Amino acid sequence: MTRKTVKVRNTAGIHCRPTSMILLEARKFPGCKFKIMTANGDSDLNSMLSLISLGLSCGDGVTVSANGENEIEACEKISDLFAYEFDFPPQA
């Protein structure tokens, strides 16, 4: 099992759009199970609703754990998305 702790950097927190990007990335690792641990509660990366229900805001700490195939790479990619400053819509 691999773990990494990061802070949410997206100004608007983890809402629908960042959540969908996180879940899309998690699906690239079908042999890996993810768990998200926060002060607001814990969640698996099973559904959009389970992640949004954590109510993650900018500055909140998130620990991502991955267990299974390519767990080191998977944990890095998912935790990087929690720590990413999303820009919707992208600025030119």
C-alpha cells in the first residue's frame, strides 16, 4: 500500500469538474483500489457523489492510498490531481 498526503489547491475546492477528472484518472488503474482520507471523512473512489460528499475546500489535507497494480504511479497521479489548481474554463 502506498500513501501520499497533499493539500487541496483548487480555489473552489473539489467540486464536480475536478471530481470527474480524478475519477477518470483512477479508472486508468483498474487493478488498483484507492482510499481517500480527510478530516471530513473517508471515501473510496467509487463514485462522484462519494467524493463530493467529503466537501473538500482549498487548503484541506487529503491522504490518498493506493493498493494493487502500479500503486506507486497511481497514488502519485491521483494525489497530484487533488493538489492541482484547476482552471475552468482554461485561460488562453
